[in-house]
Amino acid sequence: MTDNEVVTRIARKIRATRLEKKLTIQQLANRTHVSKGLLSKIENMRTVPSLPVFVTLIQSLDVSLKDFFRDLPTGDGKRYQLIRKQHYVDQHTNGLGGVNQHHILLQSMSDCTMEASLVSICAPYSGKISAGMGHVFAFLLSGSCQFVIDSDTITLNEGDAISIDGATDRSIKSDVTTSILQFTFASSR
């Protein structure tokens, strides 16, 4: 699934959820304290919201993370989404002295808890990770490793990221010392 497909599906889901809740764009703007124009651009795929705006938007729609992404496939029907470093969406932020923001993944954090972990893998390593609740986002800070999810073997290198349905059994293998920044999101509903 391309970045444009993901943005399109998320934008359509936001609009469909708003209409399902019988809210006008103005009513949603009032709830989110985000301009009506920006909400319209988001729904019409003319812009990608920042993470804080997206989180506020999902919370204002009174939808949990799990419910929002339930029917939104992560890519080819897989229970994970692979994000390669070269697929990041660059956004140059004006007025911040040349700051570049790289959009890696957009996930709702409505009604959930988040755990951040620095995972260090000493090589050689091979082991199974038991399924849990929620959603896992892993970003490789250094090294490389292989995730085996269902029947897929995915090699990740420094700068790559993967988003995984936490209820998925998976294994990990690394022949080199690897550092991973991992976020685990669990719905409180």
C-alpha cells in the first residue's frame, strides 16, 4: 500500500466517522479547536494532519484507537505495516529555522495507554514474542533484524519501522547488535 493509499483511507474513515456521528465540519471544528478549513483539507486529502491534530480529531469523534483502525487494512490484508526509511513523507516546517519533519506513521491514541521502550538486542539472538493487546510500533535506531509474522519474513535495517497488530504472534532474529525504539499502544476500552 502506498503512502497516498494510506492517507486516502484515513481521510475517508475520518469523514465517514464524522458523518456517522451526524456532525458537520463546523461542529467538529468546535470540538477540536481546529479550523473548519483544515478539517476540510484533511477529509479531502489535501493535507496530512500532525499527530496532535489527528489525536484530537479521533478523540473528538469519540472513537477508540482499536475501533478507528479496525476496518482500515494496514496493507494487503496483512496484520502489520512496513515503513521503509525511503518512504517517509518529508515536511519542511516553515518558521522553525530549517527544521524538517519526517512523517513515519500516523496512529490514533484515543482512549489508550502508551508504553515507550528502548529494546536492545545482543547478537546473535532468535526468539518468539508472545501476542499481547493493542498495537506495536517499532523503529530501528541501529543494526538490523528479521521479524517473522505469519508466513512473512521481514528484514528491517536502520531507519526502517514496522507497525504490528499486538495480537499477532511473531518472532525476531538478529545477527548484529540492534537497538529498537518501540511504542506499544493498548486500548483502555
